Amino acid sequence: MIGCSGSADRLTTPALVVDRALLIGNMVALANLAKRSGLRLWPHAKTHKSSELALLQLNHGAEGISVASVHEAEVLAHAGIRNILITSPVIGTDKIRRLVRLTSLAERLNVVVDNLSNVTELAEASVSAGCSRRLGVLVDVDIGMGRTGVTEVHQVVPLARAISSFSPLEFRGLQGYSGIVQHIQAYSDRRRAYLGQLDLLGKCVQALREAGFQVEMVTGGGTGSLGLDIESGILTDHQAGSYIFMDLQYRNVEIFEGQDHQAFQNSLSVRGSVVSANATGRVTIDCGSKAIAIDGPIPEVKDPLSACSYEYYGDEHGRVSFDDQEVRLAGSTVELWPPHCDPTVNLHDHLHVVSGNVLCGIWRIDARGVL
Amino acid sequence: MIGCSGSADRLTTPALVVDRALLIGNMVALANLAKRSGLRLWPHAKTHKSSELALLQLNHGAEGISVASVHEAEVLAHAGIRNILITSPVIGTDKIRRLVRLTSLAERLNVVVDNLSNVTELAEASVSAGCSRRLGVLVDVDIGMGRTGVTEVHQVVPLARAISSFSPLEFRGLQGYSGIVQHIQAYSDRRRAYLGQLDLLGKCVQALREAGFQVEMVTGGGTGSLGLDIESGILTDHQAGSYIFMDLQYRNVEIFEGQDHQAFQNSLSVRGSVVSANATGRVTIDCGSKAIAIDGPIPEVKDPLSACSYEYYGDEHGRVSFDDQEVRLAGSTVELWPPHCDPTVNLHDHLHVVSGNVLCGIWRIDARGVL
């Protein structure tokens, strides 16, 4: 079916669909921005959980790929990806063992830490596993989110020293990620909330340099903070993930100051089919909360049916309502803009890549599952 | 690891966990109820999406298994399950083709319809596929939910006639499901909302009998309506699904009038591990909205940490807070009661069955994915 004219119109629903031209356009736009601003790109794969897409990002200017878990790192490393950053601390004997083993596959594997005992565990596990390649370790700094990371500047140097004292580990730098600012809509509001947070990160870099450390990477940032990350110049490496798909949450975020157009296009949709049309002014489609994530605004119906409105109607169903009595939806498909791309993708096993009415590829969301 | 003492304490997190004794207890409790009340059980597999669990339900008094989609039916049929009911209309050439083919595997395969053109499509596809076994067809009646089904009593007989006129199809009866009443907490409130709906279903049965039809199955019902479904006596076959796991939404539902104890026990939990413990009075765990569904009350922390409270903290993380400064959670695991079992299970690929500190089995959630 792939490559045939009209094939994109015959997908089994509910289907996760991405527009190939818009997807590539988003990757090119970010690559151009990075080139102009001197940022290295490590796009976050928690958004797409697909090694096919990660490889495409590497072909479009990415230096490496960020992931949320050892499981995601394993899937990408087995797909041939060499530069990987795990952006959450890795905890527990089993996961640490899996992590250090992965250095044999991923040449430049990096993980973040936020406490001394985790550093020791990583070093001991590396020695036990007899790893020949060093594990890159970054100190995670909590710049305002209160989730992971050290909270004070004075904690950074001792941790960097500890990392450097273990020969299987290599101190690579700092991470400071502020998830909470990414969806602040107005640039000026986000600026107010975020610059002080980045300033803390800058002070940590300074403390490390004064203590004689080379800070190879200062990583963080997301799609929403991209403009401010470039403006502030503190990050050297950027983790934006959602830019490839966008969603309703991101559509109204002013990523760059005074932007008069979207820097990135919404490329991702979820397609459903009408399964019941017995009522007037509404139909039921096969897209509910198991096909499209509910943690955001209500999904919107895409053109040419954008005058219709959608509401969740259970795990497997949605309701599409319309005022125009001339609308005939029985037998139709309906395409929806998702509220939030990451958890929507996480509900699916496959991503259908389309170009016009042609299905160009079906990519497995191969890092879905175990978190 | 399976069967070893202490193995249940060494699961990779986030993990979906079920207590074996409570799970079996719930199945036995429902089987006893069904025996006493003369209801046949077709528990809904959309809750667990696991063929292992469906087979166990058949070993504990179920007559057949209900499913939400052709995909779920295929997975269960390939696992050897013979009596299957698809509770949503099956629409579209491809899905109908897959459905009719499945009659060669599932001896007693049933689907619901709510319009004439769907009946014709099913018959034509059955003829094209040269099926030797008849497809059971039930008329879906919208008893108040406004999702699928015919809405008027007078529509039922013509549809039954149409079904009976096609030799590859066999008219089996009616479905009337009211998802919207399942979570009404007080029995009396649910009674008020639901009995009129069941009455409409009763009138449809009567119209069919008067027209000379045998109504083999009158199917519907859920865990919340079980008491009223028994009280009214209109249903012959019951689709309760959540009873095996329960959840926070169902915990406070008075399923039987004046019940002084839970008819079914909460058997399902989600386990996470502490990944960061740098703050006072709270830790971060590896359980966010990709591990535990957000469409309900906030997850609760299970004993022995039930004095702690949980909040979502992103797709991959949760925050566990506690007042007691003596609590030391670094390195710990935390177990959570899910708000809603169906979408929580849908996030995972495996169900870990435990008995005390022993892991008894890891069951694939093999019907997850394509809806």
C-alpha cells in the first residue's frame, strides 16, 4: 500500500498521522535556527519514541538524541544511534546495570545525576560491568521546576569532583530543564518566569569554571523556551522535542518575540471514522481517550470539517457535532488536532507518514511501553 | 524470577501490578452473583486487553468475552477464545472483511449494528469471504447514552428482519449499554437514572417477541449497574469489565443497594520508584501520566505510605509529598491506586501478577494498541 496514490485515504482508524512535508519543514526550521545561534541540537525522543524519527533528526542537524529513560536509550542505541542523553536520573540496580552496559553500543552515552550516592552507584556498576568506554555524566540542576536536580549552586562543584574522581565516568556538564515555563503563551511572561532560572544555571557554570572544570555541555530547553534559550546564550545544547509535531497546547505559544507566524507547523493529527450516525447534528467516531490524549484543550476538528466540534465520549469514542444540517458524515473519516503530542503518540504503536493522498511510510513507535 | 521469594519486590518500575488473590476473588464473586441471578457473563476485555486474563475469566464462570474492536476480537480468537461479542458497530470495508474472516476461528462471534446499510455490508462481506459459519448480529439500542444504537423501539424489528433475511447472518438479540450511569455513586440515584433506560430495552425485547423473533441475548451492563441489572431482570447477558481490577472511580460506587462492604476489591496498582529526593517533605517518582491515567481523581498512595499524597508531575514523573519529616523515601518504591483502570492498563504492555512478595506471572496486555 505504501507509495500508492490514494493509500493515505485508506488507513485503518484510529490512526496517528503525520504530514511528511510539515515534519521535515519543522526539522529544517530548527536546524537553521541552531546554525544561526550556535546551539547544538539533542531533540527529545520522549515526544515521538520512534527510532526512525530520531535517525531523521540526526540527518537534519541534530548532534544527538535526548531520551527520558534507559528503555528509550536501549531502543535508540540498538537502532544505531550513538549520541544519547538520558535526561532523568537513572535509579536502581537493574536500570543502572542496563545503563552502563549500553556504553558498549552507544559511543557517547550521557546521563544526569543529582546526588552523590547515584554517582557512586554508576561508577561501581561501570567497574563491575568492565566497561571499556566511559559514561558521560552531567549534573542536573533544578532551575525552578522542583522535580529533579540539585537546588543550590554550591552543590554543583562537589558533584562534578566526585564524577571526575571515578575513571569510568566523565564529567560532561550541566542540565537545567524547566518544563513549567514551556507553555506560557506570551513571550514576555515566559521571559519574566524563565530568565532568573537560567541565571541560576549560568552561576553553576561559572562556579564550575572557577573550580577548573571544563563544561562541555549546558543542556536543557524545550520547544516553548527556544527563543529565550537563544536570547540568553547560556545553553550550549538544546532538547526541544515537540517542535516536530506541535499540538494545540503549543499552537498559541509565542516561541519567538513578536513572531507574526508560527515557527513550526502542526504536523500531527489523529484520524477517526464515523461508527454511528443515527442522531441529527452529530455522529460518533472511533476516537476516544485511548486514541488522543485528554491532558489539554479539547481536540479540534481539522479542515475541511473544522466547523464541526469534537468531544470525548469514552475510552474508544468521540462525538463530532455540527450545526449545518447539510453535513453528511456517515461513512466519513474525521481528522483531529491533538491537544498534547507526547501522550497522544504514547497511545499508538505506529505513525503513518503521509504526503497528500499517498502513504509514504509506517514507522513503529518502537520505544513506547516500558518508560 | 517468576515464583521466587522476594521477586515481587524487584520489578522494574513503573510497573502495573495486580494482586492475584484479589483478582481471583473478584472473578469468583461475580461468578457466584451470576449463578444466583441467572445472568450469563460476557466480561468486557476492553478493561484488561489481555488474552490470559480473558481465559481466566472463562475458567471462572464466563460464557464469552466482550470486546470493543475487531483488533481485540482477533487477539482473543487467536488465543483460543470462541465466544466473542464486539460491542461497537464495525464500520469500513477493511474492518468488516477482518470481522467476517474471524468467524472461521471464533465459533460464536457476535457483533452489534445500528443501521440497515451496515447489515447489508456484513452480509455481502460474509458471502464474498465464503464464510461457512454464521456471524451473530445484535441490534444495538441507544438506551440513553447517545453514542451508538437505534433510538426508537420501532426501529428494532425492521433491523432484526433485515438481519434474518441474510443467510450468513444470525439475529441473536439486543444490546443496550449505558456507560453514563456506571459511576453514579448512590444506588438510589443510579436507579432513578437507569431503570427508565432499561425499560426502553424491555420494550424493544417485547416488540421483537411480538413480531415472532427469538431474543437469545439481551446484553449490556457494567460494573456499576450490576445491582440494578440483576434487580430489573431485563438483561440475560452481562458485560461488566472493571470488577476484576476496580479503581478509585469505582471504589465509592454503591454497586448493590445498602451494601456495607465492597462487592469487589481493588486489585490493581501502579508501582513507581523514587528518582530524586533532594527536597524536604517530597520526592519525585517515575510515575507520571504515561504510567497512570489522569481521567479521574488523583491517584492515592497505598499502604504503608498512605499518609503520603501523590500529584502528577509531567508525563514521566509524579511527586509524593509527606508531612512526617521522619519518612525516608530515597531508594524506595511507592505503590499507587489508579483513578481509572481501563486507560491505565492501556498505557502498559505487561501486567505483573503478584502474591505477597512472589511474582506469579507476567501477562502481556496483548490486545493493546490498534483500537
